[in-house]
Amino acid sequence: LEPEVYVFVSSAAVYDVSVEPEEVPVKEEAGVRPEDEATREINNSQNDFGDKMLAAEEVLVASGIPYVILRCGDIIGPRDTTYRWWQYQVWSEHFPLIGAPYPIPNDLHDARFSLTYGPDVAQAVLSVLKTGVQNKVYNIALEKIFTLPHFL
């Protein structure tokens, strides 16, 4: 039984191990590993998750199976079980009682990230299945790029 299309929900973390994007927001075509092996190793060591997600994408594309890859930012909204955004919200709402800004680790201070609303991912999967599109990659995220201090 051959699938009509394999929908792989991936991550924008693949761009952390890819060539330096030429523009922001990052375009789907930027999800390509650098040719220089030393640069690849450095990138991969800095983001193991992004490395594994891009490796999974590469295997899928090479398999010959019809695919659609949906690259998501950090998922927010209903059923987010990570509680990371909940922590930020509670801290922000109770800032007068806490009396201190949210502690941001130095290595995350300038890190850029994108956000994806969870129900938008479900809608994107349905759209892929309804339209019959194949062998494409789509970013599913808000257009705005954030840093944690800016977000908070």
C-alpha cells in the first residue's frame, strides 16, 4: 500500500543547522546544510534537535515517497503541554508581586524564534490532504520573529 502523500510535521530548528539564511522571515529553500564539513559539525553540535529533524527530512525526500514537509516554529495555543509559554504568562501577569524580570539565560538572550499556533498546523495538514499537493516544503509560523526579551 503506497501512501498518496506523507505529511511530515518538522521544525524551524532545521534552519539552525542550515546555511545562513539570506532573508528574514526565512524561506523554505534555506533548509539546506552547508557544504563545508567543519561548519556542518559546528551547526549540528549547537542544535541536535535541528540536526535530527533535517536528517529525517533528507531521508524522506530521498525515499521517493510523495511528501509534504511542514516546518513549525514553537507551538503555542491549545494543548501545548510544555508549559513554557504558561510560565512566561504567569510571570508577566504577576510581575508586580514577583518584583523581578523573568530570568533569561545568556545563550537565549539574542536567540530568534518563531511561533506557530497549534490549530494552524492541523489546518495545514487538512489543506495538504484536500489539495493533493506533493513534494513541497512549507513554513507554518507567524510572520513576526521574536527574541525572548522582546517577547516578554
